Amino acid sequence: MPRPRICKRVANDPSWVYFKPRGVPLRDLDEEALLVEEFEALRLVDLEGLTQEEAANRMGVSQPSVNRLVASARKKIVSALVNGRAIRIEGGDYMITKRTFVCYDCKNEWEVPFGEPRPAKCPKCESANLHRSTAERGFGMRGGGGGGARRGMCRGLGRGPPRKEGAAE
């Protein structure tokens, strides 16, 4: 039996999930599937300039795992650029790490990054009558870190990227 996959912490879902060569319809292109955690590792290391160790701490995985994610992402992106393929960002084993809180008195909603303590009061009205947003309950990290996420909390756990329609079995 294979080892269970570790759920990676990701700051946000990507805002855009497709990139393609200009002037070519998507239906005429092959795709490279970039996993959300590969995208996040690349963003942390190449865009934010973090070391792989710092990125690993943010994502809740080991440094060698981040190294593998970055190498895989770079290879897929270069392949897409060189071979004129579309890049699709989706799938993987990840959880969103920002938590959304709601003040029940003034209806204010705000986000708190993973790792910061639970707020004691609303930043707008200073009420203590606040709770996690019901839309996201269950996606926060429980148990303190690393691979401590329960099975149902990780998006896409155990699934690879979806198959392209009409792909051979």
C-alpha cells in the first residue's frame, strides 16, 4: 500500500487556472497540468524569493518535497512554453491556509493567515461575538501542523488531475 500523501498548505486558490498561446483555440492545444501545490511552491520560491526551507515551513512539508514540487513545476512550464501547450492549474493535495472570521454583531468579515492566533475581537466594532465563516469550516489545519490534517480536510486528496475528455484509456 502506498504511503498517504501529505496535505500541503496553500495561501489561496490561483486566480487564473489557464494560460495558453495567443491565437490558438484551446480545443486545438495539448495541456500541461500544474498541480496547485506546485504552483504555490513556485510562487513562494521564485516570486516571493523564499528559500526552499522557508517555503517548506509555510507549506507544512519537508524541504526535499518543496524541491521536487519546484522542479516538477518548472519542467511543466518550460515544456508548455517550448511545445506550445496550454497550462492548466488544478488538482493536488492541498488546503487553503487563510481563515475567514465573521462578527455576528456588525457582520464584518476578515481573513487571518494560518499560524496567527484566533482574533479575540472584531477589528471593526471590537465585539467578541465572532466565529469562523461557515463556508470554510473544516479547511483549517487541526492538530498543529505537518501531516496532521484529517483525510476529509484536504482538497483533491488521492486524486490526480482530471483526464482530458476523449483521452485514451
